[in-house]
Amino acid sequence: MKKDTLDKRTKIANDIMFYIYTHIDINIDIEELSYDLGISKFYMHRVFKEAFGKNIYESIKSIRLQKASNLLITNKLSTISNIANMCGYSSQTSFLKVFKNRFDMTPKEWKNGGYKLYSGAILEQFELANDSKADFSHLEPTIVKMPKMVSYYIRNQGYNKNIKKTWQKLYTWVLGNDFKNYQQIALYHDNPTITPLESCQYIACVVTDEPIQSKTELPKFIISDGIYAKFDLVGVYGDVLKFIHWVFHEWLPQSGYEATTKPSYSIYRKNHFLNDEQSFELSFYLPIAF
């Protein structure tokens, strides 16, 4: 397959996935999506499955459940029905059925602590997070209003060692464009402490106002504006996953705030995927509502 054809198909698959994540709270019309993209439904489904290994409907179902499972932990004041509606379910009965099929427990059982066993099993897969000695109990965020940011990105399927290669490719693109002023941002569409690590959508992003010189075109999307809790962190590889576990499972449920369906993200001052010490300095932005 020619590179330009591969790039075009990759862009289509990424556009579909981005649309799903940003419209997960409504009924997603596949007919309308194919019309907006200017391609047939058949071609759209084929390209998506080649890129992500599952069809569009399976992905929509999986992402809705991921979002709902997270909100059930963090949004103590929301009813199960409210959360089902936030994640695009028109019927609480159908939500209860698909949730139990996925997690082997009801949403109520999950909300009342069942998630801890499920999350613990996922963390055990990531040895560096288990070995982390980091303590976050002293951290207090600042509440900030963040603007929309246009980012260029490379998507990494899974929270895994391939993230380093993804960042290296993106940094090569940065050097090729000779950018002087830019930000490196990691965007987390999923909570990797309750979503199986191989299913997580991790996005390595660059935000810059400088002109693009490289012949290589990267897809771009807008990182959402809104109200965020900002946490400043310094640490080493492995601490990030442990921090995400703490912020979603301990800080947020006790904070008086609620999570939204927007993704959280980190802005790096020092990127642990791009240095030999595997150390980082970053600000983590958690979307919140009151």
C-alpha cells in the first residue's frame, strides 16, 4: 500500500475514533458520520477495523462502558440513571444488562466498591506502577480554566512500552519542523486503571503556533477547553499510573467535584519517554464539574 493511501486511511480511522469519543453522550448516527467524511459506510467500517481490530459498533459500546465505569466511581452525587444518560444510554435497563455482561457485577455493586478488585488486577499487569513508592496524599490542585488547543498527534493503541516509540516519532517530526516553541501533551481518553491496558487510547500530542515545514502530515484535533483541576508532579516512569489511580479513586470521590466525559491530559515540562533517566515533570489536568 502506498504511503499516501495509508496516511489517508489512518486519518479516516482516527477521525472516526475522535468523533466517537467526543459524541459518546449522544446517539451516534453512522449514516451521518459516513456522509460527513464523504465515504461509504462499508469503506468506513473496513478502514476502522483494519486500524483498531474491532468494528465501530463494538468500539462505541466499549467506550460508553469505560466512561460509565469511571463516572460511577467519581460522581457520588449522580444516580446510575444520570450516568447512563451521560454516556449515551437511553434505557437504564439496557445499561444494566451490558454493564453486568462486561464487569460481572451490577453498576450498584461496582459503585459500592466492586471496582477496587477490578482495578487492582489491572495495576498488577504494570510492574513499574506496583513498584512505585510515590505518595500523593499531600497534593492539592489549583482550579484553572483552560482554553481550546489545536494539537498534532500520533495515537498509541494501549498503555504499553510502545508509547516510547510513539513519542520518538512525534519528536522526530518536531525536530524536522525546527519548532522553537511547542508543548508536549499526553491525552488519556480512558482511565488506564479501570480500562484494560491493551484497550486504552493514549494520544501523544504537540501544540504549536509555528508553521509546518515537514512533508509528513499529522492529523490534528482540538483539546477541549473547560474547568480543570491542575496537579503539578515530579517523578519517574511508573508513578503516573499510580497517580491516575489515586486521583480518580481517592481524590476525586472525596473532593466534592464530579468528573466529566472530557479526557484528562498531561502537559510535560520534562517527558520521561524522551530521556534516559525516565523522569518527568508535568502538570496533570483533570476535567471537573461542580
